[in-house]
Amino acid sequence: MSKNAELSRKDIKEPDQFQVAVGEAASWLTGHRRTALLAGGAAVAALVVAVVISSVRERAQQAAGGALSEVYRAAAGEITPVPLPGSTGPFFATDAERQKAVITAAGKVIAEHGGTRAAALASLAKGDAHVKLGEWDAAAAAYQAY
């Protein structure tokens, strides 16, 4: 509506477009009550299913993240022949032993939580461990899985 347009008394007394649309919708709903209830029920059911699926996926992601922490814990393990007092570990005698522990932990995450972001990160850590061990073909396969 332009700035200069003025409404007459007749225009003011008539229903506006919103009121007309709501009136038409209300009359349609009264005439098609069963269809409206079915459509509303289907929408509510779809919403419930979406919430349940989202909740299940979130729990799976959290479990996978917890399993991935074991991979990082193994990767951060100390290399020492004798466990240090006050340290919680894990301790490894050699770097090769630590890298094998990373590969084992990463393989467990990939097997149990495949398709999650944690499994992808475990594949990356597994590839890095294979590189450090000089296992080039296994590293390429792990990087390809990432």
C-alpha cells in the first residue's frame, strides 16, 4: 500500500486478506475433518520418529567418541622401560609397540562404530601409525578409508 493511499470506511469494515484466508481454511477444515486429523497425526508421527532417530544417532556418536579416546590414549602413551611413579600410563617399551597399540585400538573403533566421525578419525590415526611403522600398503588403505 502506498503512503498516500487512504482507506475509506467501507474498506475498513471489510475483512482483510488474512481474515479471508483464515476463514477459508477454517471452512475447509470443518468440511474435511478426517483428512485434517490424519494429516496432523502423520505429521506428529513423523516428528516423533525423527526425534527418536536423532537421539539414537547422538548416543551412537557419543559411544564412538568414548571409544576413540582409547586410540588417543594409546597414542599419547609413554615410551619407557620402567613405569614412572605418579603417571597413569599407558607405558610402552618401544615406539613400535605403541604404534601397534594404536592400530589395535583404532581397529576396534572402526569395527564397532563404522560410519561415524570417530571411525573416520580412527582410520586416520591408524594410517599414521602404519606410516610410523613403515607399513606403506596398510597406511594407504587406512588413509583411503579415511
